[in-house]
Amino acid sequence: MDRGILVKDFMQQIKRALAIAKKDIQNYYKRGPVIIFGFLTPLFLLMSFLIGRELEPSMLIPSLFGMTVFFSATSIGPAVFPWETRTKTLERVLSTPITLWAILLGDVFASFTFGIVFSIVPLIVGIVLNVSILHPLILIIVIVIGSFCFSSLSVLLSVPPTDQPHQIMMLSSLIRFPLLFISGVFVPLSQLSDFSRFVSYISPLTYFTDISRWITTGVSFLPVWVDVLVLCLFCVALLGLAIILHGKTIQKRL
């Protein structure tokens, strides 16, 4: 097939993915999971963590960044497929000239947008607490990469072919909360035991939080380029795995 035709077809699929993202944002931004997991959960977790402890704001804000972006970027992705399976809208979408990978990419774009928007909250808190952002450009880049990475994880969590959103949200919570607690959000990597630190490396949130601490304190446990590289690898691996597994379960939704 001519290369120009392939490029044109690819761009058409990207446009359709953006249309899916727009539809998801319009339909799901008022849903409970977005409000609860996107804002309230990180806030209450942080408050419970801070009670009885005295922490420097420069150590506080990276944790808030990590939790807010992580939960907001994974708030709607797990529930989109079950909701649309139940309402039969997924069948209508699949009957249009759009590929499965473009549908999933559209879901990722929607969750990604929420991650970007909610990241403003810890930024405002940091400004109020007079926390210095030592590397603002790196912060923007990391928020973009991290939001995409966590959004890719969210569509991977929606693989089980069920039309019951609460089942997927329960599964999602069973995965997200352990990832949160092993990722150096509450205890820096330098203070973890060797075993705990080894386990933390399986979580993409670990690398996001490590960079966030470097951005506010100038100190990171891992080299910054390693954190960025691993986050990018997680983006590719999580989205690729989601596309493969959804391809195996999509017929069971129809």
C-alpha cells in the first residue's frame, strides 16, 4: 500500500480517536469516580498522612502531585468500556470506520486530559506554600508523560468484558492503592528497605514521584533521565498490552 495512503489513514484514525476523547469528556466528567478519585481521594490520603507529622512543603508537594495525577488520570478509563457495554453504545462505535486501537487511544486522551487539568491543584497548593519549582519545563513534560502513562494503565484495567462498572472500579482500586503505597509517595525511596525499594520499581508512579521530588528539592534517588525513560517505556508497554488484551475480549462485549 502506498505510504501516503497509510499516513492519511493513520491521521484519520487519530481524528476519530480525538472524537472519542471529546465524547468521553462530555459524558463522564461529572461522574462520581472522576470527582472521588480525581480530587477527594488524594486530598484525604494526604491529610491522613500529614496528621501528627511535620514535613517541609517541598517534600509535601511531590507526593500531592503524584497522587493527584495518578488518581485523576486513572479515574474514568476503567469505567468507560463497562458503561458503554451496558448502554450498547460500544456496538455503535465499533460499527463505524474506527479501529480498536483508535478507540482505546481516544479513551487514553480523555483520561490524559483529566490528569493534566487536575495537576493544576497541587501546583496552586505549591504556590500558596511558597514551594520553588526548580525546573518548570521538566515539570510540564513529566506531567504530560505521567498522565499519558497512568491513562494507559486505566484502559488496561478495563480489559475484563463486563457491563458492570462497579466490578471494574473494584478491580481498579485493588490495583491502584497497592501501587500507591509501594511507590515512594509517602516514604522517599532513599528511606525504603532494599526489598521495598525493589518492589517499588514495578510501579510507574515511583518514577513520577522521584522526578517530582527532584523538581522541588533538586534531589532524586534515580537519575532523572532514567525516570523519564522508564515512564516512556511504561507508556508503550501499558498501551500496547491494553490493545492486545482488548482485542481478545472485545467480542465478548457484543
